[in-house]
Amino acid sequence: MKHKGLQVVIPGRREGARSLTLDNPVIAASGTFGSGREYGEYLDLNQLGGIAVKGLTPEPREGNPLPRIVETPMGMLNSIGLQNPGLEGFIKEEMPFLRTYETAVIANISGNTVAEFTAMATRLESVPGIHGLEVNVSCPNIHRGGEVFATNPEMVQTITEEVVKVTTLPVIVKLSPNVTDIGLIAQSAEAGGADAVSLINTVLGMAIDIKTRQPVLKRVMGGLSGPAVKPIALRQVWQVYQAVKIPIIGMGGIMTAEDALEFLMAGAAAVSVGTGNFVNPTACIDVAEGINAYMEKHGLHRVSELTGAAHKQ
């Protein structure tokens, strides 16, 4: 949905960095929208604010063994394992399709080492049609015994610093909720030069089959998403807004425009819809239209007038 008042711009912070322009504040979240091919049958991809493509790794991955998805009350658990065609496969197979649309394309990248993150960022810098990078730090650091990058402020800052050195693309660091102080982690991304942060990634959880008396997911644990995580996500967006000055992309259980408005008021400059796409293929468009209707009803002219509104007395 295009409307001047809905446009969101995330400016590049470093010299020579590009800005990320979204026609509206609603992004299709990574891991839930693929590259948009299937959803293109149900909606006009040009009406999206942006598409964060399925998480990419340097080499192709088949993903985790089945079963790897289980429905839960008010959500779902997934243990997909970053199944994807690899960076070069994505560039060859998906980018020609995505370049036929005007919608901003955000590449979500994952690595097991700092070098993998920087190599992917370097390669994507020269790919036409990429408008931003979402750096998924919820990955194990193989040089530190599998410690998840996102839980270590120093590693988050280091990855961010190294990525911004090799690209002029806007850099968004995607944060995990599975930490003790989300504000501290966000500050580390900001200190490293991130142009924005996105949060939350999924919450770690599990399910047990009482008939077999075994975990349902083959890998035991997975990421919980959907409406069940919304209160957690909203709280963490609120905290991060108080901790940093860079823009926030809020996500976690957004199903309706009312949900999205809460995230904007908590401090988000834009939002991502994930699990909601599985329930309603046009969820992103519906949310954008709902935000626009709310703005018209209340005489608001820019989305930024809503950002952080709940913090103001």
C-alpha cells in the first residue's frame, strides 16, 4: 500500500551508506514469506512495505529432520534449521523474480563465524535489487563452543562493526529475546554502527507428545512465534526504544492493525508480520490499510507521529 504519510525511511548512519525506504511500515518477516512467489498469487507484492527474505547462509542447507513444525495454543514452534538454497542459489534463482517488483528487498543473513557474515554482506553489496541487510545474530559461534552470538554483547558489536565496514547497504541487526537484557544487546548493535535493530526473533520453547512421551520436534527445541509471544515482544520493543536512538522494526505475534499500532506506540518505526501470513495470506496488506485508516481517523499525517507515542506523557 503506497501513501506518502505511510512511508518510512531508515537513514544510513555512516558516510556513503544508503537509506532504506519503505512505502509503508509493514514488512513481510523473514522465514514466513519465502521470496514472495507463493504469496504473489494472493496479493500484489508491490503493496508491501518490504520483504525480508528467508534466512540465507553461505552454502545451501536442507534444514533439520522432520518433524520440525508443531502448532501450539496461540502460535507455533518451528525448528526448520535455515533450509535455503544458499547465497548464490538465492541470487541466481530468486533475485530475477524479486527485481520485477518495486518493494524493498531485505536479505536476512546468518553465519557461524564473523567471516561468514562479512563475506555474505560483501557479496550482496554488488547484487542489484537488494535494499538492506538483516543480520541474524541468533546463530551459534563455532569459535566459542556454539555460544549464540545474540547473547553476547561484545560479539553482537563485533559482527555489526565488521559488516558495516564492507557494505553501503542499510544494516539491521535482528535481536533474540532469549537474553537477560535486550536493551544492552541493542546498545551493542548501535555502538557497532547498525542503522536499525529488529526484534524479536522467536522465543525458545518445546512440546512433548504425551502418547509417545517424547519431544514432538526432532531437535527437541524450536522457536515459538505467533500471538503467544506478543506481550514479550511488545515489552522488549518498549525497553529497546528507551535504550537506543536508532530505528526499531518491531515483530512478534502481529496479526492485526491493532497489534501493529501497539508496536508503533511502544517505539517501533516499522513492523514485520510473520506467523500471521500463514493464517491470512493478505495479513501484511490488511495491517497497512488498518494503520492508514487509524491515521486518517485521528488526523495523523506521518507514521512517525505514532512511534513511541506510549512513552509520552
